[in-house]
Amino acid sequence: MKSVVKQEFLALNGDEAVAYAAKQADVDVVAAYPVTPQTIIVEKFSEYVANGEVETEFVCTESEHSAMTACITASATGARTFTATAAPGLALMHEMLFVASGCRAPVVMAVANRALSAPINIHGDHSDTMAERDSGWIQIYAENAQEAYDSIIQAFKIAENPKILLPVIVGLDGFTLSHTLENVQVLPGDVIKKFVGTRQFPFITGHEGKTVSFKLDPENPLTIGPLALQDYYFEFKRQQEDAMKNALKTIRQVHDEYAQISGRNYGDGLVDPYYLEDAEMAIICLGSTAGTVKTVVNNLRAEGVKAGMLRIRTFRPLPVEGILKALEKVKAVAVMDRCMSFGGCGGPVFHEIRHALYDALAHPYVVNYIYGLGGRDTSPSQIREIYKDLQRILQAQRVEDPIKYVGLRE
Amino acid sequence: MFSEWRFTAKDIAQKPDLFTSGHRACAGCAPATVLRLVMKAVRGPTIVTNATGCMEVVSTIYPYTSWAIPWIHTAFENAGANASGIEAAIKVLQKKGRIKDGQIDVIAFAGDGGTYDIGIQALSGAVERGHDFLYVLYDNEAYMNTGIQRSGGTPLGAATTTSPAGTVIPGKLQYKKPIADIMVAHEMPYVATASPHYWRDLITKARKGIEVNGPAFLHVFAPCPRGWRSDPSKSIELSRLAVETCIFPLWEAINGEYQLSAPSKVMALSPQKKKPVKEYLQVQGRFRHLFTPKFEKMLEEIQRLTDERWDRLLKRCGLTQPAKTA
């Protein structure tokens, strides 16, 4: 696909690409707190503020809990809001993540994915965002800095859609993406500004039956974040689920619309298949690992092996239909989890994929590979080993060990 | 720094309630009175935020609300951060012309648990950043919403469900944290204490807190009959006794300069008018155990502490009596 507008190449790491996207999206309020490996994002944004390159109130809070809180209330007041964090900060925000989605505050947050303590570790894995998968946030995982840039821009348009009104996390693997320099193509500022547009508000029934915009407005007072008890709480939650389901369509639409101007697409915006049309076996993964897997798939294809890959770009809402369709012809699937669910049945992505496949007409073999915790590198040869395992499973027609660990001292 | 806003009881009575009746507060709830009085002080468009607590719970049971102004609650420990986000949004949206120009005030309400304990970090951060808002602490001296657990604001000797008066321990063993002094130490422009018995003083201080540029902190004494085991008809009387015994003196610190407010000045100028703390303590069930032989020493300690803090305050206000010669 060709871009319809002239784009500029900038040498940016993932964090810088995210900050650049937030700047172009004309955010009103950024409330944030520094934490590795996200810090470059808030540093960069502070520079934009200091140099007058943005019209943004930057609230440098005393904790991530307050950062998320300020984002929620700023968003409720009508501001486009952005923040960024990583593992310990995200964990500290945990309580407020549910409040953000429950208050229907369309906050956009970049998470430079990082391992959770203890032992303390600043490097990349998905433990942090996986622990928040049920917090009511849309979750998009980027494969590279380019996609991190593109996804942040799309995230505002998805989150603020009056039919969605849900907060969005864009995950980028700590250090692998956050700190690695790439040639990132950026669209002109005016094009982005037009694409994202100004924030729209849904109309709701307010005090005394009056129809008002859903925000804190002295002329049309609303009570936001009330106490809802046994008689109403459940309905609030069900509405969030409906919005999540609607988001499947909106994420695709926004992705396609953006592809029209940028010339870049990531599958359909939900799932990104690679050589799956005739693949017998496939690896499913999230984030930057997909790049390594693609290299291995290329090599295997050159050797005549029918290998493929499915990258889950949008993990929440989970695009079940897209996943089932993409895996229709695949006979053996290896799900890669960069996170553990202690005492559970494999990692979180494995849970969900195997669960979704239960309804598939033809059940492929599905096995789990836990990898890369605490930033441990995963090499092409290790990925190749996984495909070899899948080949063995297909030959033997049975799975011996459904949950394995990659590159781990046992 | 402040306007010459003056009001009469009639003005206040005629001003529409922004915190309206119909809420589910208990009989004799002073916090509800405090909220109503503070809301009488607003000067124009105002956005209110509430920490989790009694006042949030009683005033917004969906689908009802007692708030005739825009209001938001997010959680317990973050009233300061709530206000920060609202204030930042107003500033930038006005700069960008997305909302109408003109003053929009921000008021945050929180109880003692949400201020002394779990919320002090967010409050301290918001004040350090200099956001323009009024923070109102309604202090009923324990976690009343969850059933009377002790907080950093619970006074010495008070029985709560987590500092019960047992056979060996006479209620809370620790002192009440001097929260308003801690806020003065932030070098913020306006800090004051108030009591609903002195409603004119309270409303005036709330108005000053709203008018001042930058953060303001108003610490309001707010009896809770359920938690204090006191007669619901005596809440306002207790609000007076706390001032007359100098357990809760009324003062202002404008740019760090302490000055005693009129109701407390009475005791400063005529020390014989200062009542013994016993008069205040004996009408509350939470201090009942102190009036038994076993624990009566605690009464002396409470009197000693009250006098010590009162003397320190007088010094800060430049009202010390000349030192007696030996």
C-alpha cells in the first residue's frame, strides 16, 4: 500500500516515537511519573512542553497512582489525556485502571513492557500488562517502534469514539523497542491533527432528565463516579463489555483509515497473520518477538517447510473470530507467552487461545512456550526449535508436554 | 489576596444549596453540615471532587445525587490528584478555547482517613505542584464509613474498633497528627481550621480558600455521633466545646503567618474562659473508659497535650504571655 502523503524518516527509539505521536495528537493533559523503561517518553514530552512545541498541561505527579488519577479527572473534564508507565508503575495504578474504564475515561497510555519484581528487573516481558488484562482497557501490542508510533495515534481515535469511550494501552517491549533506534516514518503534524480530530462527547441523560454532554461542565452538572449498589453496578459493567465488543469493529476501521493515509497496515488491526494461508503449523505471539519469528518463517519457507505465524496485535478485546479464521487450516500451534500465570494451565495468551479454539471445527494441537522473562533474549535458533517441536507433534500425532520453557536453566 | 466578600445570615439562607437535601447522612452528621456550609461560599462555576468516604457514599447513590454542580469521585487516597487533573484540564482547555473563559473553581473534599493517612501523598504532591484548588478536610476523627476504625486523626485515648478500650489498653495510644501544621510546612498560601459551630468563620475561610491563587487547605472539625457515641443533637455543641477547650483551636496561616481566629482569641485573651478538656470528653462514649480509676491518668495526659499544643500555637501567633521570672 502506498502512502498518500509525504512522510519523513526520523531516527527514533520506541519511547521517542510514542512521545512524538502524543505530541502530534495534540494531547491536552499529560500526567505522568518516570519509570524505566518508559522514562524517555515523559522526558521527551517535557522537552516539547519546555520548548513550547505543544499546548499541553504536563502534570508531573508524585506517583503513578496520582498520574492515572489526574488523567481520569482531566479526561472527565473534557481533556484529551495521555500517560506512560511500566511494570511497577502499572501495578501501582492497578486500582485506578478499573476506575478509568468504569468512569469511561478514554485515557491513552503507553506501557514500555517490563518484568514485575521480585527480584527487581527492569527489562522486557509482558507480566505487567497481562496482570491488567481484566481491567477494562483495550490492549494493543506493537511489534516495532514504527507500529508504536502508529498505534498511539490510532489509540486516541479508538478511545474517544463516543460509542467506545474506553481507555487504551499501547504496549511496547521494554528496551527491545523502547530503547532501540529505528527509522520511523512520521506523518505531517497537520495530517495527524486532522486524522485524530478534536474530542467528541456522547450525550447522556443528566440531572432532571436533561440531555447533556458526558463531561464535568459547570453549565450542565453531572455526577461522575457515584456509588452504584446491587441494583445498578452490574449494568455498568455490562455496558463496558458491550463497548469492548464494539471496539473490535472500531479498531479495524481506525486501522484501515490510517492505512489509507500512511500506507502501513498491521493485518486487519486486530490480528496480523504471516504465511498462514497454507501453513500446517504456526507460532502465536505478541510484540517484538514477531520480528524474530518472521525471520525464522522466511528461512523455513525457503526450505519448503509450511510454517506460519499469527501475531495478536489487539489482545483486548480478544479478536476470537479473527484468530479462529486465521488458524482454520493450521494443524499445530505454539503459543508464546512472555509471562507466567503461576499455578495455572500455562501462560495467559495460551489460556485464551486454547479456550477460543475449543469452538473451532478442527482442533489443532496447541502447546505453550513460556519465554523471555526479565528481558531474556530469544534467538532465531530457539524459535526454530519450537517449529521442530511442532513438526514432531504432527508426526507423532500427540503432545507430550504442552507447557515448555524457552532458554531456561532447569 | 482576598476580596471584600461579606454576607449576612439572610444571604446565606437565600443562596441556593449546591449540596442539596435528600442525601443519606445520619442524624446529627456534622460533615454533611460542613459540606453545605462550604458550598455556600462558592463564588461561581465550581467543580467538586470527593475522596471515597461517608460524604461520597451518602450523597451519590446512583441514580440519585445531592450535587447541583459537576462532581467526580474516583477513589479513596487521591483527592489531591483528582483536583490536579481537573485544574490542569480547565487551564489547558480554556487556553485552547475549547471551554468558556472565566474562573472555574475546584474544591476537593476528603475525610480524615483520606487526608491524614492514605491520601497524604496525593495531597502533598498536589500542593507542591501548586494547583489552584481548595482542599477541605472534614475531620470526624476515624474511618467512620467502614465502622469507626482509628486514623492518624483519631485523638489520644479515643476508643475505635481498631483501637478499642480494653482491659489493659485505654483506646488510641498515639497523638492526633498535626495535619494543618504539616500543610503550613508546605509553604502554601492559605491554611485554616474551622468548626461548624462558628459557621460564619467557616464560610469566610472557605471563601478565602477558594479565592486564593494556588492551593488552600481547610481543616474542619466534624463530629460524628455514631463514631463518637455522642448525642446526635449535640454535634454542633461539641464543635463549640472543642474550640472552647482549645482541643481544636481556630486559626489561619496566610503565607505561613499564623493568626488566631476570633472564636479562639477569646481564650487567648481571657485564659479563664478556656474550659477543661473533661467537659468535652465526658459527653462522648468513645472516651467513657477514661473516666474509670484505671485509666484516668490519660485524662491528665490529654489536658497536658492540649495545653502544650495551645501554647505552641499562641507562640506561633505571637500571643505568648511574657515569661514568668523564676
